[in-house]
Amino acid sequence: MAEPARERDRRRLAVAAEEARRGLAEGGVPIGAALYGADGALLGRGRNRRVQDGDPSAHAETSAFRAAGRQRTYRGTTMVTTLAPCWYCSGLVRQFGIGRVVVGEARTFGGGIEWLTAHGVEVVVLDDAECAAMMRDFIAARPEVWGEDIGE
């Protein structure tokens, strides 16, 4: 019997959330991501490393994408992220044809969700309480780092 999509998405989100917690422990922005292949295999995982690496492009989704290495195609892949992807990461999803994005939460930041869905990307928002609390607490504690992360 096949695993229900919601359960699969939550299991995959746990991988991204683990990355987010690692990033927070390193002093960075607590956003994690994982890229899954069409066959369900984990291709790459990563976390926002902007603070740790001093690299403004080291967002969680780009880190997971880079960790996946070169793929012949990204059709059928799923990007799982703890927070709605920003415009930069939404562009990555569109550029490479990632067809599905699973979002832990979009309460603290809506990102490019509407744009992605308008362009045919399936977006599933799980509204995960842990992901929302992690971001809410981080934003309250380090608003200047958060503002820099989203380009404000």
C-alpha cells in the first residue's frame, strides 16, 4: 500500500526541519530544505548558510539544490522547505522545472507561493507549528538578520 501524500510530505519536511535546526545551532537563519527525485529518493539537503558562509546566495533551497548535484532533468522533483521560498528560490524552482514544492509554513513569510502556483507549480503548505515557531522566534530575536535575508 502506497504511503499517503500528506504523510510522505511530513516525513520529508522532518529532514528539512532537521537542517533548519542545524542552521540555528550554527548561528544562522533557521530555514532548511531537501530536494527529492521523482522516484522519492533524497537528492540533496541543505540549510540557509548566509550568516555562516558570508554568502548572500546560500539560501536553504539553493543549498539543497547544489547538494543534489547535476541532474539530467528536474521534472518530477519535489523541493521541501521549512519556509515559503523567497523570490530568489522561487526563481530557481521555475528555472529548473521543479514541479512541486512542499512548504512547512507560510505564516511568517509568504514568499513566491502565489507566483509559483500561477505558473503551474504544485505548492503544498503544511502549516507546521514547529517551523512557524522557529521562524517567529528567530525573527523576534534577530530582526536585522531576517531583514537582510529577505532583502529589506
